[in-house]
Amino acid sequence: MNINIDQANRTAVERMMAARPVLKDIRPAREVIPGMHDKLLLHAGPPIAWDKASGPLRGAVIGALIFEGLATDEATAEALITSGEVQLEPCHEHDAVGPMAGIISPSMMVYVVQNVTHGNVAYSNLNEGYGKVLRYGAYSPDVLAKLRWMNDVMGPMLAEALAMMPDDLDIRALLAEALHMGDEGHNRNKAGSILYTAKLAPLLVQASGSMADKSAVLKFLGENALSVLNPVMAGCKAMAHAGHGVEGSTIMTIMARNGTELGIKVSGLGGRWFTGPVGQPDGLYFPGFTAEDANGDIGDSTITETAGIGAFAMASAPAIVTFISGTPELAINTTLSMYEITTAEHTAFTIPALGFRGTPVGVDIRKVVELGVRPQINTGIAHKNAGVGQVGAGLVLPPMNVFEDALVAWAEMYL
Amino acid sequence: MNINIDQANRTAVERMMAARPVLKDIRPAREVIPGMHDKLLLHAGPPIAWDKASGPLRGAVIGALIFEGLATDEATAEALITSGEVQLEPCHEHDAVGPMAGIISPSMMVYVVQNVTHGNVAYSNLNEGYGKVLRYGAYSPDVLAKLRWMNDVMGPMLAEALAMMPDDLDIRALLAEALHMGDEGHNRNKAGSILYTAKLAPLLVQASGSMADKSAVLKFLGENALSVLNPVMAGCKAMAHAGHGVEGSTIMTIMARNGTELGIKVSGLGGRWFTGPVGQPDGLYFPGFTAEDANGDIGDSTITETAGIGAFAMASAPAIVTFISGTPELAINTTLSMYEITTAEHTAFTIPALGFRGTPVGVDIRKVVELGVRPQINTGIAHKNAGVGQVGAGLVLPPMNVFEDALVAWAEMYL
């Protein structure tokens, strides 16, 4: 076959950069996510068998089944999964993404983000904030009570506010602005989250609901420095997916972890996952926790790096090193080294500290294998046991074999 | 006299850094500003005679007199001033600061900021946003209508929200956070303004007033990237003033411009102004305007540089160069050169891009004169004619003679 790989990759990355994701709605997952049904839970990363699932993923599954009223405790939850009565499938197989365990259950309110350039849609759940939260595997009554409040009070109010917006809320424009305000869009979303809050506030005030509820929603959104992470992830999914399916392209369009394995998909290689064991993040721990407590790398949030932000835009976010470890020089150097394995400089996302250079975007698996330089990931760190929660944040790398395996598969398909 | 200048300067700058300004209230100027009365207008910079006043200062005085109901047009306004019926005095002589023309009239709502470490209080007016606004010398009916809305609707609502805050709104903490989010606190206050909006939003919702008014206030605050400039300026005034009055100290505690002259005061030199002609800013102009339209440097907002932020913290704000001209390297180098003429590295304000080094704080007039390095100023640019408004933003320097004159005065007093 006569394939011009460079041309295919340019096409893929140009589609990624041309994609303009806008936040359209917030709706129950079962009403909008393709293939969602009442006995299905979506999870982060590539497919996984229950007996291989790590603590935080198990904890989040248990919590979601209790949240849905399908189980009452750990034992009844586990029975639903092992009997096959409730199925587990990757978010990514349903155009969705979820941070950390990434569990999306049928009743959960999800962000609906459309790439208005190419029409594809992506979904993500609502962000719960830091600490003891479902996505890190915690499922105590207070965790579930907060989820119910988010679903019953905050979600519908946000949806009503969004519907009142005169213009669509443009996730790409918001991210571009946040990158000029010290965010990298993955582990640092301080600026994006308050930009999001400030945009919604004048409309939230006019939504239905009590003053007390409106005040509580504005407080929750404004004080949670990750409020915007989930719509940003859905935006990145919508952008990355626009580059998928280009014949011959060696551009990575998915990178995701389920806590046990990391999987990637490649633009020219269809629906096939290439998987390998997750790395162990190296970072800073919350008081009372150490590296001994850490689970392996987990979550779909690496869709940010896949779309050219997150660790790839770390030069924009020197203050992030207080959270994930390292120095401001590391932040700059991380971005610089990502130019070596990518295909383009982003036309929408620029880095002031690098003279407004575009962020590195479109990981070419050929370059990763050839140079031995892997895509850098910024990540939160979950406790390895179900029921605990977040214990820190840090840096991690994907396993090299996923890029090698994908390149072999590419050769088998195209040469 | 046996003066240890270095020790005196350390004392002055340590007092500046120990000062913790918090936003206490928003009240009509006549009720709170010391010495304010019904026939007094405060203005930016050192004292000025009416026949020396530049266009934007004149325009703002005319507008304020119409706003107060004391005049009906330019002629009646001017008569009030030239007859001496209404007096003009510097904001700084009343513990106040105002951006650009800096006019504060008796009815205007002002921020009340207290340095809770040392007890002193500082004041500033409410920010009107960009473009055609009183502080740039515009006074058309729409300008005055907006001022009335700010005074009658927004001010009281903000005051009510502030009073509901469980803790004082700490301006120093807010600024410290904003400096990690790409602000420098003078010409770039994007992050600070939405931090301010997001903090107030949950309380504003519960204030009295209609939904429509609350929504309008939240929209105005959130969309005005200078919303927080005025409380920040009052905070800087409260900090800088804490370093004033230390015997023998050569630290600058005021730098301010009235559009014709720039004046400084020095910690060990009492109430005396040292003045010289203002510089002409060099910067970027809004569409339709050029350097030909620019007024000389104007405003009390250089209290930010005096307190160790603004241009002194420009390394925190590389994206600012799209607004004021220059390159990200210029931003870094500006901060680095300010270390040469200052006394300390700020313990509360740090710069991630410089490895979290504290901002340069406490300009020592000895070093300015010895090295020939003047304090850098970031500034907005006003049209030279009354009634027009802002035409751009840029960089400017104070005249060297003010430092030389102050140093001579110091020698006369202490040697």
C-alpha cells in the first residue's frame, strides 16, 4: 500500500486542532450516552476483568451501584458484577471520559460537549472536588450524599444556566485563556474553574431553585479548583476523536488507564487497544500518606495530554510544581521534550512563557519508539485500597510496549 | 546624626511585608475618608493647579461635579474649581488611591481596606471597566449613568455580600494567588478579578435586591478584568503606608502621577512630595488611536509597583505583553532589574517562573540614583483630551530628578 504517513498525520492533527468543542447540555447519562443502559457502568481506561481491577476502581464501582440503588453494600455490588448482571465497559467505547476510576452510571448527570466543527459529541461526569470522592474509590455515605446533591441540585441548575447562555460556552476558548493564567488543564485547573464559575454565575442566579441552593452551587463551583476538569476532558475527547480514523496515521488519539493497565488507540488502527501495565506515579503526598499507599496510574484524564494540553502544556503552569513535585524548570523542559514526539504546534493553545509558541500536539507513535521519549502525564494519585480516596498528585509515564505494539500493528496493516 | 540607613530600610520594608490588608467595607467617601467633605474632590498624583491639569484629569473633574449634582456642564464645573468653591486635593493626602485621573467625589462608594497588622486604613473607588470611563476623562451621559448604577446598585450589594463573609477578604492572599495565575496586579488583574467575583458570588446571591440586579452585578464583576484593581490598589496603599515614617529610611512609599507631574514620597522624609514631569508611555494602542493621542502618565495605580507588584512582578505575567507591548523575555528581565533597586524579596508574593523567588519590594532611592535604574511602571494610556477615555496601555518610567531631589533632601535632613 502506498501511504504518505506524514500527510496522514497532518490530516489527523489538523482535524484535532480545527475541532471546536462547546458545552451543550447536562443530562442523565442514560438519556444521552450512546449504548448506555440501566445495567451498565462505564469506567476509565481500557477494558478490564473484575478480578484484575485495582482498589480505587472496585471502590468506585461499589459506590456507583449503591448510588444507583442496585446494591446495598460491597458484597451485593460485587455479586452484580461477577454474575454479569451489571456490565463494565470503558468510557472511551461510549464517547465518554471520566477522571480517575471514571465511573459513569446510568443516572449520573453528564456534560454533553459537541465539536461543532465536525459534529462528534463527547461526555463526562460532574467533578466532585478533592479528597474523599467516588472517583478515587471512596464510597462512604457522605461521598454518596454529595454525589446525590450534585446530581439532584447542582446538575439541573447548571443545565438551566447553560440553556440561558446567549452563546455556546466554548471549551477551547476557555482553555486557551486558562493556559495564559497558569493552568495546564489537567492537574491545574484553578483559572479555568473560576472562569467557568464566573461565566455561569450571572445565569445561575436566574435559574429556578432556592437562594440557598444557588449560593451552595456557586460556592462549590468556585472553591473546587477542578470544577472545569470534566468539561475540559470531554472537550479534549471531542478534539482528539476528530483526529481518529485517518488511514495510515500514526497519531495517538486515546491514552487512558484503568488502574491496572494503560491503553492507547491510534488514528489509523481502528478500534484496537494496545495495553500494558500502568506506571507508579512519582509525586507529592497529602499529610499522612506515602508512596506505599499509592495505586497504579488511573483515569481517562490523559485525554488532556492526548489533545496537547496537561503535562504537554506544563510550561504554562510553573506553579503546578507545588502540587505534583518538581521545579519550574522541569515544567518548561517537559513541554520542550514533548515537541520531539508530536506532529504540530497547536494553533488554539499557546504558551506565553515560550514566546506564545503553540502547545505540542499529536503524539506520533513512530517518534516515541524511535526516540525512546514517552508522553509525560500529570496525574492525581489514588489510594490503592477501595474506600479511601486521593492521597497525592505527581508525574508518571506510560509503558513503552504500548507504542511498540501499536507500531508493529501499523506495519502489519499498512506495509 | 548617627543613622543606620540599611537598618531603617529593613524596618520599613519589613513593615510593608508584614502588613495584611483586608477588605472591610464599601461606603460613601464622605462617611469614611478622613477630611472628605461635600466641596472636595480627590485626584491622583501629587498636588496640581487647575491651569496645569491635563485633559483626562479635567474631564474626570467635570464628570464628577456633574455626577455630584454640583455642576451641569463643563463651564459651570470649571467655575466651581477656579472660584475655589470646590477644592482639589491628592487622594494620597487622604489615605486614598484612585486609578488614572483618580477622582473620588464625596458621594462615591469606596472600598475600605484595613491593614490588620498595624491598623492603618486605605480607600479606593469602584472600578468602571475599560474604554470610555470617568477615570480616563470621559463624562458623557452613558459614563455618568454607569457610575450611578455602580454607586446605587452594585456598591451597596457588594457591601452587603462582604458583610456576610465568614472571614475577612484578605487582599494580600488574593494577590498572592493571582500572581501564580498570570497576573502582575496592576495592568493584568484577570485572575484576581474572577477570584474576587467567585468569592463574592455565593454571598451576592443572598444579598437583597432583584435577581436581575444580582445577575447584572455578577456579569459586570466577572467580565471586567480590572474589577479587583481598586481593592488591590487600596491594599497596596495600606501596605506601602505601613513602611512610611521610619526615621532615616530611603525607601519610596508613594509614587503617583496626576497626568502632568509624577510625585514620590520617601519613608524617612515625612510628608514632602518630590515631583517632576511625567513620562510619555510607550505601548500598544486601541484601534483608531496612536501615540499622538496619548496623555502623559497618570494615576495612583503605581502604588502597586511601590508595594512590590505591578511591573515589579511582571515575570509572573508573560501574557501581559499582548496588552502593553514587549516580549515574555522583557517581562522576566523587568522583574530581574527591579531586584537591583529594591531592599527585599517579598515574603508574601512569589513568582513561580523565577523558582518562587519573592517579588522585588521596597525601592531604595539611593540605589535608583547610584545605578541610574528607575522603577518600571506598567500603565494604561489616557487620551490627552477631556471626554475621550482609554486609548491603550504600555510601559513608562518616572523622571530621574524626583529620586535625586529626594536624596538631596535626605542628606540635608540627616547628614
